[in-house]
Amino acid sequence: MIETPSYADALRILGCKDARLVKVVGFAAAAARTGWALAGAGQLAAGLADMRNSIVGYGEDVVRRMPELKGGVDRFTRTQRLASAHAVIVVSAYFEALGEAKLPFTLDQLDRGGKISHGVPTAERFARLVASLLLERLPTPEPHLPYSETRLAVERAYQRMSEAMAGYVGGLSVWDELTVDDQLLLPRMLAEGPPARALRIYDEDYRSLALDSHEFGVRSLVTEQPPPATALSRVAWLLAELAPPRVGDRPMIHRARMAANALDQPLLHAGKLPEDVWLPLLGEGYLSPRFRVAELTRDATPAQLDWWADRRPVPDTEAFLVGHLTSLRATQAPLLVLGEPGSGKTKLTEVLAARLARSEFLPIRVELAGVSARAGITEQVEQALGTVLGEEVDYARLVTAADGAMPVILLDGFDELVQGGAGRHDYLERVQEFQAREAELGRPVAVIVTSRTVVADRIRFPKGLLGLQLQPFDDGQVRQWLNIWDQRNRGLLARRDLKPLPAEAALVHGEMARQPLLLLLLALYDAGSNALQRDHGPLGRARLYEVLLRDYTERETGGVRRVAIDQELVLLGAVALSMLARGRQVITDESLNRDLPALCQGGEDDPGDEEDRVDWARKATERFFFVRRNGHAFLHATFGEFLVAWLTMYALRDLDRRRRLAGDEPLALVQAVDDDLLYAVTSHSCLAERGPTVGFVLELLDEVPSAVRERCVDLLAGLLRRSLHERPRRHFTGFRPVRHTMTRRLAAYSANLALLIVCASEQPVRVSSILSGPDHLEQWSSLSHLWKGQLGHEGWTGLVTALSAHRVIEDGKEDVVLGGTGTGTETGGMGDVVVAVATGHSARHRRLLDLLVAALGEGRFLPYRDRLAILDELVRTVAVRSPAMHRALGAMWAEDGADHAELRPLLRAMLADPADRVGTWEQLVKAGVPETALWEIQGLD
């Protein structure tokens, strides 16, 4: 929840000059702090009747003076005054209705009651009543809530006020003068009469506020379907209606605003634009998106796309964004924008910054991939400003120079901080703390953060956090965007006897045509030869990326042979691999000139021939697929993820080719398979660190013949069995983007081998078939422990998510099946099988986990005491914790009659390992264990 103003807050913010009203509120506030006797009750002459007249009169005055109250102040002050005006009309409507209600007494009669009633001084009762009516926080309109919900919240506030009135009257001497029937009916009369009348008055006053204050009008627009728009164009005129565009900014602010205006730039910031098409400009080619909205609480699961299906859709994006930025919530908690790769998160920040650039806001875009991942929020903002403005900038000095314009900081790419090894799972909480600190210093700031949806399960959500889920294009938006493409390129394509991509040909490709980036890539690919218009079959994303890269490379190089194009793709893949190994999306010339020859030439570059030395960084990054961002970055992160997958498959095909060329030669049977390239490609990071990479591998493998896949599985299994053995000599040893220990590299290599085996196999894979000998489960256990200990949090978590597994027992023999679906367990990841079942210290532990997982799935047959005993033994004897253990503890904590004292030692043991404490804490909270209990346990240690 966010902090909304009470009536007392509203009087202070609006500068109320009604002395009697201020005195009554001051008395109630002092009584709440010190007690009524010390609050000056003896000097208080006002009663309910006087208070009612003052409140109603002040409400009318506020509605009448609204234009004056809004004028001549900065953006945040106006937001505060609008929220305060709303609080005033809420309370004023109730008191007006209370004075008109048909009750068995008048307010004057209540005020003339005795000094002491039923043993309690009347002044004390009055203090409690005023506190209930005027000191409680009140509802305020918000853009993610329709008016009907705000009205319902106001109605609940009125019911609460009536309950307070009923309690007040019941303790006065007037109560004893009422008939028995009136005494019985009074609570109902107060609950039905004043609230209903107050709501009608509130509706009228709200309409008056909306007419005088466009901010309220904008909130009512959110639920209406707007006309089709591009580039958030309505944001500009909605903001202009709130306040005229700013002019005469100081030079620094003017430069910051100019840097944010990118509407006249191409839709893609490519290093080298295609010469045979025209890309639409950002201001004409970016379609205003659709999204769903929800308040993200600790039990929300926004990483699961189906969770969003029940969340509220918001038809009017522009009205929502304006409404949010002019709300109190904007300065109290960040707004989190989630979306799939290519859904337009970055473009949203670019367009919004451009639209805010001439308003009463000061937009500041921060590409998180280009700043220090571990720096504080202020330092990251200053680094981004320094890059844009070309000089060191002090954030506080910048805000002061903005002369009242409220900063809007757009933090783009939060997923990079989570997936890049920086461990910033509490980043949004740090953002909220930054907002609170800035507000205390008189510099309120709104913050919008973008991230891939997939990492949302690894984010800690602060209170009051709103989340937006960007939605794919609908059919109408696909047609609208392709019409824009048609207008830009019809004449240019006609010179080559080609036509722009029609919507019917694009929509054949399903979801690919509904993601903005992929739709643009489809149009770019079709512009080469109208291939999509000739071939009406659906195109996979990996296939689209590959044909687009090949087609563009062929056009750029004048139609070279396939081998030369493969060399170009290997070069691009090496760039992507260097980025992945470093956990960054930006790479420098220095790093590329060191890494690329080591992989692409085996380090055989001749240092003596200075004239012929290759500028590897320039050679790799002069293509359309790169942009400059304090180094080099791919046009989109998914290009890098695809190229890592493609390079991995290239190395796997190379492995198969070398083995086939060796044939049945006598020495070939005893010589080791030459896996040097595969080792160089897959021994720095787990491929599953980036989920889309594994998806691309699977798509690429779908095009490989079954016989080849079967050979590859056999080769990979042999390599896995020997993966931890010493190799006397390898090639590509100069390719070391990051200096990892040998243990770390062997862990990454063996984990990727296991992952590739399961991906390449067309059937589920038994561990016993790839790890020979009777001790195959012990070997698997050793590998699992190695992976968890060496891959790091992101690598291990990605592997657990990507590799499904279940345990089987046949003829009394135990085995683990990879890539299949088990019974009695949840599927969708290795989860308990690898984390605990397969890494347990004994077969008994594995059987215990089977029981626990089955109990979670069915929840009936395993009694509470039995589950407690199983958990106790597993926590004490199994070092590796399992998701099933987290879920079981959460379920048991929430059960009726649960003995929390018995569960606390188990929770303390689960949190004992400092290396796993943060992740375990988050999983326990998501499972239903209250954070208060965990803090208590932590405080006892």
C-alpha cells in the first residue's frame, strides 16, 4: 500500500486558514499522541455541529478555488494538492450527508450532552471520534483502478465513519434518552443513510474536480479504448493540458532534455542501416503498446505468463502513464515494466522520455547494461548522465537546476543486473529507498524500471509496487505497423520488383508476428526477396534469425559462398560468447581484439606484420547487428543469445564431422575425440544462464536429422564420462574472456554436455545410459554437487529450470530419467530430483523426498507428524536444499493447528548457510512462511 493523505494531512498541505477546524484536528492529533487530558481538551469549544459546518464550508471552498490551488507550483506540489483536495471532498461529502440524515437526534443534541457519560469524559470520546473521522488515511484515485473501485473504497471509508459515529453516540447521555427501537435501529440507520447520500455528493464533487483538474480527467480516460496511436503521441497533449510546455531551461537541463528526444531516430539504433530498405522513425514506427497491470505483492508470481491472464487489461496506455506520473504512488514506489524479449521495453523508455522532454517532468534514461552493476542508484544515474552529456554530472545539482521539474528516471534492463551475476535481487527495494531519501530532501522522483518477465521470480517486491506486463500485438496492431512499413518502403522495393510484407503473410507466423522486434525482422527478411510471401509456412524464431543473418551478410559481402558466411557467423558468435562469459551485454574493442583471434584463428595471429594485422573489433562490429553503448552491444540481446546457441551447434557439428572423417581407422578407435572447439565454446558459462539460449539450441536441433542427433548423443555421452579427466593439450587456450578456475570451467563444460545430451536426444535419457557402471547415481551426485558449487547462482538456477528429470525404480534398481515427465512430482525443471533426490546422501533420502513431493502434489495421505519427521531428517542430513522442502515448510506453517515452535528449528537450519541464505529466504517467503518469523529467527542467531 502507498501512503495517501488523511483529512488532517490535506488541511496542512492546502494551508487551511479556518482556525476552528485546524484547532479541532490539532486536538485530535495531540490526543492520539499524548492522551486527551494533555491535548488541551478543556479549551476546546467546538462540537460536532460546528465541525460539520466548517468541514462542509471548507470543502465547497476547495472545489471553488481549485484552479488557484493548482497554479504557480511545481509538479509534485500540484500532485499533493490534488490528492489533498480529493481527501477534503471525501470527508466533506460525509459530513454534509450526516447533517441531512434522518436520525433520532441532532448534532446539536450530541454536543449538549454531559461532561461525563458512562464513566468516560465526553472530551475523550470526542477525541477518539475526530481521530477516526479525520486522521485515518483516505482512498485516492489511481490510474490502474477504475472509478468504480475508487468509489467502492470511498464507500468503505464512509461505512467506517458511520461505525465510529455509532460508537460515539452509544457512549453519550443522549443514548439513554432514545427509545429501545431507536437504539436497535441506530447502527443500521447510520450505515445506510449517510454513506448512500455521501456517495451521491462525492460523485458530484468529483466531477467538479475532474472538470477543473485534468489529472482527474486523465484517470477516467484509462478505462476507455483510445483511437490507434503511435509513439505515445497522446502523452504529449495530455501533459500539455496539465501544464504548458517548459521553455527557458538552464543550459544543463536543456541538454538533458534534448538528449532524451529520439523520435526522429530510426526505429532501430543499428550501427549500419540496410541500404535497400528504409526503417521507420521511432516517432512513426513505435505503436503505443497494450498491457495488463497489477499490484505486485510478496505472493505474486509475475514470472509465470498465465498469472497475468487474470490481471486487469488497461486499454489506454497513454492515459495510464500520465495518470501514474501525476499520482502519489509514482514517488513512493517504482513502476516495473515486464515483457518478453523483443516486446518493446527499451523503446517504451525511449519514446516516453521523448514525450516527457518538453513537459514539467525531467526524463533521465539509464541503460543498466552500460553502468556499474553494483553501484548505488544515484551513482548509476550520474554515470548515465555523464555518458550522454559528456561531462561529470552531480544528480542533486541537476535536480536543483531543473527548477521544479520532477525527475522521471527510466532504468532500462534490470534483468541484466539479475542475470549478470551482480546479485541485485533487492534492487527495487533500493530504488524505493532512493525515492524515500530524495523525497525527504525535497526532491521527489518517479522511477520506471524495465525487465524481462523471466527474472521476476528472483526479484524482491517492495510495498506499493505496480507491475505492467507488455502484451503482444493484436491483429489490428500488426496490420497498423505493416501499413507504416508499406508507406516507407513500397517505392523503394518496387525498384527491385518486390512488395512490402502484407499482414496475411506475416500473421501466418503466429506469435512471432506479434512481438514488435520479430515483426520488424520478418519485414526486413522479406524485403530481401519476398521469401515470406512465396513460402507460406510458419518460420521459427531461430530460423528467422539465421536466415536474416545469412541474408544480410550475403548482401553486404556481394554474394559469397556458404563457407565464408559461416565464418562471419562464427565471428559474430565469438562476440556473443565473450559477452556471455563476462555476464555483460556490452563489450569493448580491447576485449574483442583479445578474444576474437584466440577463438577464430586459434590464436595464430602474426604479431610481426603490423600492416596486415586485423582489427578484429571493427571487422566484427561494423555490421547492422551492432550498436555503440560505451562499447559494442547487439541490436537486441536475443541476437547474442541466438549466436551463442548457433556457435554451440557449429561446434557440435564440427565434433561429429571430425569423428566421421576419422572413420574406422585403427588409431581413431583409441584416440580421444577432438572436442577442443566445443570445450572452448561451452566451458566458460552454463548455457542455461540465459533461458532463450537453450530454446534456440532446441530449435536448431529440430532441423538436424535423427541419425546425426543420435551420433551426437553418443559422442557427448562419451565426453561427459571423461569430462573431468585431465587432457594434456588443447587448442584455443588463448580464448579466456574471464579467468575462471579449472574446476569452474570443468563444471560448466560437464553441465553443458549433460544439457546438450538431453536436448539432442529425441527420447528421455537415463543417467545409467550416459554414466556407465553400477555407481552411476553416485557419479551423477558428484556432478550435481560440482555444478551447484561452481556454476554460481545464475548458472545453477538456470540449469535446474532447464533440465527436467524424474526418478524411476525398475526391478529394484534406481535410476534418474532426464528429459521425461515423472509421476507424483511437479514437472518443468530438475527441481527436487537433482537438487535433493539425485544428490541425496543415500537411497533412503531419495525415498523420503519422493514421499514429500507426493504429499505436496496430493496433500492428503501423509500426516503432519510424518512430514515433520521427514523434514527434520532431511534438514539434518542432506546438505543440499530442495524446492520441495521449501514448499512443505510453507504449507505446514499455514496449516490449522500447526506448532510453529516445532518448525522454527527447521527454518533456522535451512537459513544457516550464508551462501544460500538470500535464495532460501525468498523461496520460504514465496512458500508462505511470514517474513516476520524469519526475521525473528535471524535475530536469535
